[in-house]
Amino acid sequence: MAALVAALAWACSGCANAGGEAAWIDQTELVGEWSNPGGASLHLGADRVVSGRSLHSAMLGGTRCPDAMEGHWSFYSPVEGHITYVDAAFTSGDHVNLAVKGEARPCGLSALIRRNGQGINLCLVEDPDSDCSAEELLHRVPSTSPVRTPN
């Protein structure tokens, strides 16, 4: 029995806190393109518009959410007394609401923000008490446009 418990703990060692610890970031760090090796991609615009495709490869287990989506994003309020709400006025946070536009079925999709040695990662979840494995995590896509500096 002890060997079984040890094997299960070892097998899921990549499950706990995949992507690192919770991270508080500013919206400028969040805006951009995100993807994972499974083909999921997510665009978070400065105008608070969100779009994604192949999102099922970024979510652990089954989901009621669509594989492709469009909508709006907002930060959740800081957690004080476990009461949270979404407000477009928030410009930073560690948890982002992804409001799916036009979806008839309920889909409470959000992104948990994590930081590890490689940088910021996003973990897409329906239940904020769940987490991602390393395979589902979304990583920032490096920018291909040159950075312009003012003269």
C-alpha cells in the first residue's frame, strides 16, 4: 500500500503548482499572445477583448466551455474575506475573468496567473480551486515586432 501511495505522489509531482506560484501582475504584462505546445492560443488585447482557439488543450479534464471563444477580460478584485468580483477598472491582479461572448451554455472561464523561473504562465480553469499540469499552461509568445523607442 505504501508503494502505491508513493507511486501516485511521484506521478502527480508535476500537477501541484504547475507554472509556479500565484503572481500579481499589471495589465501591461498580461496583454499579448499566449500559447501552449498542445496548440492552444489566447489573445488578450489592451482594449480588454479576448479571443482563443484550441482552448481544450489548455484545460485539465473536461469542460463546458467552447474550444474557440471571443469575449472580454477583466481582473478579479483582490481576495479579502473570499468575496471577489470583476471590474474593468482593475488594472492588476492574479486572477482574470474571461467572459465568453454569446455562449448559451454557462462557462465560467478564468485564468490563474503564475510565475516560475521561466516567467509568467496562465492556467485556464472553470473552478478557481483547480490547477493546471505543465502541459496545459499557456506561455507568452515572444513578440516578433521590433520595439520602437521615441526619438
